[in-house]
Amino acid sequence: MTMTTLRTHSTEQLRRGTVVHVDDAGGILVQLEDRDDAVRCSRLAVSDNDQLTLHAGDCVLIWGVEATDEPVVIGRVGPAHGERAPDETPAVLTIEAQHSLTLRVGDGSITIRDDGKILIKGKDLVSHAQRLNRIKGGSVSIN
């Protein structure tokens, strides 16, 4: 089989549709643009802990409508959803790095190093507390 033939067969299986329903078990019903009936689809798993979040009304690209028993949603077409549903917000989020982790926006940054040092840089630093605001350390230096 030549590469041209492979490409032709692959693209013939790509179809566009609209998500009709997503059930609690992760099953997806997709209405194709050129069919009257909705098709049950699987979801493409891109990693063990990252799953495409779909909602009714999302436009999706699916593969394998004619070739498999259960086609696969390979992605959402259009912009990503800006907000997560409340039940999708993780209770705990851990970000790990081996030597250093930096969050940077404009002129401000927070860096956490593997030696335990935390550096906070910015034009102004503001600290607010509704209750006690404690500064504690082996020694505390102000200016």
C-alpha cells in the first residue's frame, strides 16, 4: 500500500458532528452532519490523566464511522472551553519539577527551588488576611 492510498483511506473516515449527549460513564452520542441518526462514539485517550471534556452542542471530529463498530471522537473543533464545570475542578492539584518551578506573568514571578528556597518578585507585593497574617522564620529581615 502506498502512502497516497493510506492518506485517502484515512481522510475518508474523518467526519464532523455535534455532541448530542455525554453520559456519566463517558459514552458520547454524536449527530453527524449528513445522517439522521446519532452515533455512539468512544473518546480518544491522549494520556492516563488527561481526558477531552465534551458537552452537548460541541462540534467534534470523529474517525471510523464506516470502518469500526464504535467510532472515536479525536477532538473538539473550535476554541477550548474557558471555564470548567464545578465538578471538574480538582480537589488537589500538584505540579512537580525536579529542580525549579517558576510561575511568571509580566514583571512578576514566583520561583520554588529544590533547595527549599522560594523567591517572590514583583513591582509591589500585597498580602491580605481575614484573620492572622504571620511572618515566622529563623530570622526575619525587613529592609
